[in-house]
Amino acid sequence: KAGVTQTPRYLIKTRGQQVTLSCSPISGHRSVSWYQQTPGQGLQFLFEYFSETQRNKGNFPGRFSGRQFSNSRSEMNVSTLELGDSALYLCASSLGARVTEAFFGQGTRLTVV
Amino acid sequence: QKEVEQNSGPLSVPEGAIASLNCTYSDRGSQSFFWYRQYSGKSPELIMSIYSNGDKEDGRFTAQLNKASQYVSLLIRDSQPSDSATYLCAVNRRGGADGLTFGKGTHLIIQP
């Protein structure tokens, strides 16, 4: 059974640019959550999608957005990148809504220069 | 008060001994509790979930939950060097309305 797949694994972007990250959940899982991990703040919840609808959103500015497609694949977008957006972005896949057991992908390491 | 607190460590344990990792949480309405293991440079890996008071055992791992005291712990028996990692406690607050809330993690070192 394939796990959670995130692409790309690594990205280097310049301040002011935008970036799109992709996540394919475990087959049959309908919930996708996104997290940001930094050394200082740890893992922080960005948002959760279930059946193409954003159900919850964490305390992040509007520059962070996402969407989910009918096949449960999800993308997150960060616009007007700032140096502080450099982080590991993790996608987690869950079977149903309201996050039960969540399984993480390998993450996308974003560096903003 | 932080929502999920863990001692950052490092916690150093001899090989073969029991490693005990602790976590406290502030939201009494929390319903689901998880332990993740994260190796350096890798993503978190789910190792235990617990939903009701008491102990839950899975191989060398035992999760313990005490909702009255608002703490959850993870015991690792017969610790191996491969258990050296950061262990993250995660709590499902408000029925998951805020996703999972993570502690900062405890860095565990198993000494051969």
C-alpha cells in the first residue's frame, strides 16, 4: 500500500515568489492536513481538507492557502514568500474527517533566499 | 501555558533499559493522543495512538493515558540504539478542529 507522497522534496525560492506544493494521500484516505515544521516553533497546523472542503485552518496569514481535488490529492500555495517561510512542510493523510490517526509524507523542504 | 508540553531532553538511556517519555496537555476536552517518532531529517512516523484512560501496549511500546491528570506517557522497553530519535506527543483538541497539536518533542538517545 503506497504511503503519502509529497512533491517536490526540495525547493529553493526567492523572497516575493510564490510556491505550490503537492500531496497525494494514502489510497482511500479522504482527509489531508498540512503542517509547517521549524526548529523554533515545532510542528504547527496549517489547514485540513476533507472531501474538497477546507474544514479547519490554523493561525497562519492568508498568504497560505490550499485546495483538495476530487481524487483527494491536495495542494498548498504560499504567495509572496518571506524568509520566515523557510521550513519543512508536511502533509498528513487520515481516513476520515476530524483527524484520527494521521500518516505523514516525507515533506517538502522549502528554503526562501 | 503551552498546550502540549514535553521535556526537550536530551534523555539518555542505556541500551536494554526502559525509556520513559512524558507529555502533559492543557485542554481537558482533548480526546485522542498520539506518539510520533521522528529521525533527524525525516518526517514523523506514527507509533502509538491512545484514546481511553489506561495502558495500551504494542510490542516494546506502551502508551499510558491519564485524563484526570492530563498526561500521556510512552514507555519503550528493551531500548535499542535504533530507538534514538525525537519523540513527538500529539493531541487531538476540540475534536480535531485545530488539527493535531504537537509538543516540541523529546530527544531520546540510547547509549550502546
